[in-house]
Amino acid sequence: MPVLIFSAPILSVPMLAAAVLPASLLLSVPDPAGDATGDGSYLLSTRPGVSAATLDLRLLRAEDVGGKLQLAVSLGAVGNPWNSPAGFSGVVLDVFVKTQVGGARELTGLGLSTPSGDGWQEHYRLDGFSAQHFSAAPQGKPRSAAAPQVRLEGTDLVIATDLRAGQYSYWVTASAYTPLSPDGYLRPGGDTAVGLRSAREGSPVPLDVLLSGDQKAVYATAELSAVGTVRDERALHLLWAALSALVVAVLAGIVAWRRRS
């Protein structure tokens, strides 16, 4: 179930721990400023007033805080047109995390997918009124998981996850929020008088995606590549097990040969 962010001014124990424990940087990925326009044709509604800067991704930072993964997403600005108690609204932030091989390809609800052969395992979604966490299921809809702790630091939205800190890869998007949509996304349409305009209907939902280069190709192909690199320790464990089995087999062969000779 969604949980309210900052329902009271008192910070929880995990949030206090994250503020006190030293952080070790795992990954830092910048995003160009001023590109919260989708494929270049997206125009925001003026009712309520949401500035493009509040939807403009600037930086993803992944850190190791006490052995847990902490994510910080920097925006161009923070606004609160819908008067959220969290201190920010108007934006839906989606962060998908790849922790191992495989995973789900569809970036849920966004009209985007990962390239073939790639996929995510964990999904964090923030909109100023709720913080949600989903885990990819082998088949069917992603399943809800324990909601993360979230705090606002300047123009950074900081997510304290329950994931073990490690080398992962990420997909990050910023979309416009509306309470009039069942899932909170303001979807782009044609030449409408009110809402989110775009050159064509059916365009991907996000106004900005985390990408170092020109993002127009993402909207043309509806595929978004991840940033970062996954270090899947399961593969290392399997390799070590295979090498160990090989060594045991060789030693057993030597012992058997000596007994026969």
C-alpha cells in the first residue's frame, strides 16, 4: 500500500541512521539540464502551474550507507502545486533497479521498455503523496514490497532502500503528476487545450529520462537503456563452484590413477 511521506516532522530510525552514517559513493550519473520536454515537443499545462525545472532530472547518486543502498535524485527545482505534506508535488519519479541478470522489461506505466535481454528487479515510485516499492515477478504484475523511507534535501529526493548496497544499473524517469488519473500520471496527448501536449498521441509518459545524450531516440523507439553496471555476484559464486568441482574432480582422478599404478 502507498505510504504518506513526512506524515509528521519526526524522522524515522532508518532516516536518522541514513543522516548520521557516512556514505560511500557507488555511482554518480548526471543528466543534461533543460531537457524535460520529452522528444522536444512536450508542453506542460498551466493549470496547476508546474515548471519544467521540477521535472528536469539533473543527477542520480547511488551510495552505500551502512551496507544499504541509498539513492538520491537531483531535480532542477522543487515545487509543490498540489500542496503535498512531503514538500514536493507535480512530479512522479520512477527509479528501476537492476540487481542481477534477467528481470522485467516493461517500465511499468510509462510506455517504455528496456532493450532486449535487459530488465529490472526493483521499482521505486514517488509522487509527493506516496512512496511505493515493487519487485518484478517472474510472470504477471510486479508485486508490492515494503515502502522505502524518503526525505527531501534541497532539490534532492533521497530514497533509503532496504537493498544491500552493490554495483547495480538504473532507469530513472520524471513524469508529470495529476490526481485525476488512476495511477497519477499525466499522459501526453494531441493538441489539447488542457493537459500535457505532445506532437502525437501514445507517446511515452515521462518528460525526462536519465540519459547522458540526446533523448529523442528514446521516444522514437520507446526503449530506454540503463545507466551503471551490474556486478552479479551469483555468477561469481557459480564460477567458483564450477572451479571447485573441477579441482575436486582432477584431484580424485590423480588419486585413482596413483592407486592403479
